[in-house]
Amino acid sequence: GGDPAALNRALSRAYHEGAQPVSVIRIVSRHFQRLHLAAGMVADGASTDAALKSLRPPVFFKRADAFRVQLRRWNRSRLALALGALSEAEVQCKSTGLPAQAICGQALLRLTAVAGIAARA
């Protein structure tokens, strides 16, 4: 959503509850895959609401408004780059020996910055 403080709170909560950095990256990747799919439908002429309704599993109703905002902020090329960055972060977590929480946090912070820039554009 473009809010670094919210990202920090969510990551802290996830790690406190025992989530592993690779799991966090995979969850975020799945979300971006769904955004990419919906963005493709919108680019092909579907309405935003029709794209959301066609996703399976459906977007949770309490998250639908946020999902719409994210669709406006992230075009397909940005989404493809984000998916690549998340994939690279997962590889780094598994292969570099660097702290996985730092790699995960850095990758998600970069995506948050992109979302923030898109919100101001």
C-alpha cells in the first residue's frame, strides 16, 4: 500500500507470531500474482469489479477496496518487476547466508516505496 510504517508493523507482527521470511515473501508473491492476473484482465477490457469477481479464491470483502487501490497503483510491467524482485529475494534468503529477515524486509520496503511513488503520481 505504500506505507512503510504499516509494513514495519505487519512484519513485526508476522515474525512475532513465528512466520519465516521465505513464507512472508511467498505470501506477498501470491498477492502480487493475483494483482498481475487482475491487471491483465483490466488491460484486456474487463472492469476492475469484474476482474476482482473472477479471481479464485475471491478477494476477501474487507480487502476489496485496498485491492482496487493497488490495481490502480501497479501496472502490469511494475507487477512483473515486483514478482521478479520477490523471487530474487527468496533465492537470496535460501542461498546467501545473509539474515533472511533483512533480505525480506529490504525487498518489501522497496515495493512499498514503489507503491508510495505510484500513489503520488
